[in-house]
Amino acid sequence: DVKVTQSSRYLVKRTGEKVFLECVQDMDHENMFWYRQDPGLGLRLIYFSYDVKMKEKGDIPEGYSVSREKKERFSLILESASTNQTSMYLCASSSNLVLYEQYFGPGTRLTVT
Amino acid sequence: KQEVTQIPAALSVPEGENLVLNCSFTDSAIYNLQWFRQDPGKGLTSLLLIQSSQREQTSGRLNASLDKSSGRSTLYIAASQPGDSATYLCAVIRVRANNLFFGTGTRLTVIP
């Protein structure tokens, strides 16, 4: 079974702090994704990566950056956290060889106070 | 831009009933469509994936259909159980894009 893990289930940070969210997948998938999920807005794509050191902006990249130094790990960085970044963050991965079926991690509930 | 709509937003049914969840999308140039389940406060679990060339996929009590020309998919759940209570999300991947476009989901409650 594909496993996608995220570093924290719950996180509380203060405004202005630098925040790192980490995601690891164990299936050698080429593609990794970061989404945020908010009530009434659904899931929105922040960034994705289709290879090591490659990244593409999604629909809402402002205020975020990402890092993919190794194939299995994809990090989301909030350079200076703000209260409007309080959300559920979901990581996913997919393989080009398997119809791009996406597998999700358990999510990180981030609260910025 | 691709838009994905799910109606109804919420649905309550008595245990044992068969039910259908609907998903519609505006751009028929899709590569595949995926149905997910999400329990409160949790991540997404993939239920079924339908390739654009397929008409339906089945897994246990679940059957998903796809009509690409009309921009519609349905998820049929047979003999519903309280454990089926969750939010169901559909998502499409457009041709030449490898990111998903999600609907906002249908919250299903199965009453014992």
C-alpha cells in the first residue's frame, strides 16, 4: 500500500513565524502536491512538483514556498505565517505510470494565532 | 478553467438505502476522474478512479460511472451502512495537467 505521511497532525504557530510542513511518500512517486482545504472553498492546489528540485505553482501559491531535495520528500514553507493561513493542509503523491491516481496523507491542521 | 460541482452538498438516508452522488465538470477534456472519501478531520481515501476511455468502475458496493461528453459522473452506493457516513469528493485531471480539480463534496449521513 502507498503510504503518505505528514510530519504533524496538529500545529499551532504565531503570526510571523516561519513554518515547515513536511510530507514523505514511500512509493517512489514522481509527483507530489500540497493542497489546503477550507470550509466552503474545497481543496485548492498550492504547489506541486513533478521531479526532484522541480516545482510548479498551483492556484494559490502566494505566501508559500516549497522544497523538494529528495524524491520522497516535499516540504511546504510558510515564510511568515499569517492568520489567513489557518487551514487544513493535505499532501498527496501520484505516479506517471499509474494514471496519476493520487494518494493523500492524513493532513495537518495548522492554526496561526 | 475547469469547474467541478457536486450536488447535493449534504444528504441523509436511512441505513440500507441505495443512493447516488452526483459530480459535474465543465471541461470534458479530462484524463481521468477520481472519487474520494474523507472522514471528519482526516485525509482523503481514494475509492475509485475512472479513465476517460472507461464508462464505469466497481469496487464492492460502490459503482462509479462517467459520461465525459455530458460532463457528469455518478457514485452509486448500494445498501448503505452507517460506516459510509463521510464526505465524498470527486476530482478530475485535465489532459496535459497532472493536478486534480476538486468539487466541494457531498456530506453523507447514513442513519441507523
